[in-house]
Amino acid sequence: MASGSNPDSMDTDPPGGGLSIAVERNPPESRLQQLGVRSWPKWGCPPGKFPVKFDARQTCYLLKGKVRAHIKGSSECVEFGAGDLVVFPKGLSCTWDVVSAVDKYYKFDSS
């Protein structure tokens, strides 16, 4: 039970371009096992800001860190961090403001 958070909170309001980042806060271990998250490649980065464009849909699970993603062409800022399962749609451009160093599992969809 996470205090101060809505269990149904998925940040899915589409910005100007119609693409949005979906965040699933603290999914149960059964969901992570179903997705095979622990078999995905790992990636990490130090704090800083950098632009990202997703040429394919990416799903990631953050082991540590905190990020504020500013969606290009929108005033929307989506925050996510350790314990969150995050989906970035194909075609999304955003700037990652990495507040604390990130370590994540990730997977790109082939379709």
C-alpha cells in the first residue's frame, strides 16, 4: 500500500502530439514476472539532462533513480522513479531531467 498515491494512477493524458508516457506505480512482482522484466537488458545513467526520441515503443522498470520527463511540444512533465514500470510510445520526443542516477531494465517492442 503506497501512501499518498492513487493505485489507479496511470499518467496517460495525451499532450499536444497525442503521445503520452504511461506510468504504473509499484506493480506487483507477479506482473514483473509475467513481463519477464528481470531478463531484459539493463541501462543506467548519472544525473543530468538529455533529449530522447523513441523510434520504437519502450517499456522499462526503474530499479533506482528519479526522472522528470518533459514532453516536446507540451507543457507536460511526467515524473517517475524507482519501482515504476514506464511505457514510452513510438515517436515520442522528450527531455529527461535525471534528478538521481538511474538504473533500469528496458525492452523495445519490435512492432
